[in-house]
Amino acid sequence: MRYHDVLSGPRKRKVPEVPAEPGLVVEDPASGYCGAVVKIEYGNVVLEDAKGRHRVFPLAPAAFLLEGKPVTLVPAKKAAAPARQVSASGSVRVQGLQARVARDSRIWVEGKHDAELVERVWGHDLRVEGVVVEPLDGVDVLADRIAEFGTGPGRRLGVLVDHLVAGSKESRLVGQIRDEQVLVTGHPYIDVWQAVKPASVGIRAWPEIPRGIEWKTGVCDALGWGEPYEGWQRVLAGVRSFRDLETPLIGAVERLIDFVTEPGDDAP
């Protein structure tokens, strides 16, 4: 005699759940009404027939036929909003950016390496704002260059200076600037290389270089990086975003960008 489980009943076929995407054509078997999904609201689905007439049906289990087979309509999942893309500086990246016409205001940095590092991290922001960064080739010429530039309303200068610490040559030269249209900020590091976090370039710390030895040359010799131009390529390659930079440099550059893009400082 075959064993029979009296507690078990016939298995019910599972009715598939189908997202009620707009345009999906289904049939209400009770009325024979056939239409395309228009929308879902308040637990009901709105269908539209071939003549453009709308009818509302509750979203009950197995309440509709799709290609002749029972289905349960469920609300379609909303597409996730695209993740905001962030620039290297941490700002929201502007998609499809066309660089703005350059302002008359400028940001000056001491040398080529400073300019390349600023471009690496803040390049997107600067193109959005129409700000040009130019190498100054040394802070010794700052006062003369400012006079040549000719500042005024809508024609400001932001200047980034290395090793801007009390008692340094740089701080003495900067202290002579009295122009309200010029903002000088800086960082405490001997060179902008040192404003890059050591871990970002694969070292534990920047080497201590004795006085009398050119700093970049001493660093490259101590680390086996070859010539300074080769060392700089290592440093620049290690910078992917603002997180690879020390806070004093980040703050100094952000202040300059704010200063030269204040309302009223727009290019004509």
C-alpha cells in the first residue's frame, strides 16, 4: 500500500510577479478589459485600452493575464538616481563642461610644479569658474609683477606661496603687499612636493635635507629617484585627489579660488 500524507494538499502553482511598467499590456479576466499600464497610484493600476479610455483596477494577487497566463502586477522599481560624480577636489563634477571664458582675475603660483599640482586637483573647478593659473617663477618678483598686472575691480590676484612661515624670506616679501585686490596664501612646506602626503608617493616620510643642499636634489638623492624632473613625475603620479594633499595646501588654494571668484568679480 502506497503511503499518503493526509496533511499535504495539491501544490498551488506560483503566480509570477511582473513589474507594472508603463506600456505593459495586460487583461482583466473578470471583465475581459485589455489595456496598457499607464500608472500605479494608491494601490491600483490604471489601464488604457486601444480607444484611449482609462479604467482602474486593484493590484490584487493573480488578478491579470499576461499573454494568457495569470500574473500579479507589482509596482515597478524606480531607477536609482545616478551617483554624483566628484572631481579630484571633492566638488560635484559638472557633466558636459565647456570651459568658461577666462576671467581677468588670476591665480599665481611660484613655479611649474605648483601649477601642475593645482591643475591636477582643482583643474575641473578652475575651468568651471574660468580661472587661469600662471607660474610666477619665484616670489622675489611678486611686487613688480603685481604692478605690471594692474589690479582693480574684477581684476584680482590670488597668490600661492611656498614656505610661508614667520621669519622666512617669503613672509617678509609678502608683508610688503598692501593691495586689497591681492590675496596671498601659502603653506609651511619648503616646496610644494612636501605638501603631498608621504604615503601617497610610497614613502614613510619626506627626508630631512641639510642646509646648503638644494631640497629637491637632496630628496631625489636620498630616495634614489634620479634627477628632480624624474622625482617630480613620481610625486605628481601619486596625487589622485585632494586626499593626497596636506590640509594647509588644500585650505590655501580653496581660499584663493573663493577670492578671485567672489560675486562681482565676473569677467565682462
